[in-house]
Amino acid sequence: MPIPVKPLPTEDLDHVLAHTEGLWEELRGQRIFITGGTGFFGCWLLESFAWANDHLGLNASAVVLTRNPKSFAAKMPHLAGRSDLIFIAGDVRDFSAAGRKSGVPTANISAIRFQVSNFGF
């Protein structure tokens, strides 16, 4: 089982927000889809998204495709328990089955406005 990772330092998240604040407005009230969201860069991206969502009151949500939601929850419990982050099990190479396998209601993966693909093979 993975060892839980500490959240990014608030100073780092404040720095990100200070330099990107104008970019987040387009996400207000929107749902985005993120692939590769549970790797090294993806965790940083999710931390930044959560921080901006909280501090700017964006009321946005993200659907995150991950091969192993349980492993991610053990590694990053402070993100896994957030209501604005929805994790679905699947692989970007076979996404057609991901929604069916995840048990996540279709409403959670519908109405996606943006997609962020952060995966490598």
C-alpha cells in the first residue's frame, strides 16, 4: 500500500494561483476531464485545481481517469475525499469501458466542457 503523500505547501499553491488566476475563470461552474491525473504531474495539477476551486469559488469539478482509484486514495487521501474530484477506473488506451466499469453515474461524466490529457506511454 502506498505511503500517503503530504499536500503541496500552501506557499507553492499560492504562487501558482498568483501567476495563473486569470486562467481559472473559464472553468467557473464547469466540469473538466483529466487523464493522467494521478501521476507525478497529475497530482500537482489536481492540487492546483483544488486550491483554485476553493480560493476562487469556482464551483468547478473534475472527472479523473485513473487505473487504480483505491491506490490513489491511499496515496493522496486529502484529494481523494474531495467532492469536486470524481475518480473513475480505466485506462486511456481502453476508455470506452471505463465509465461502465467504474460504477460512476453517467451524469458525473456527462457535460464535460474541457479535457486535459496528461498521459505518456
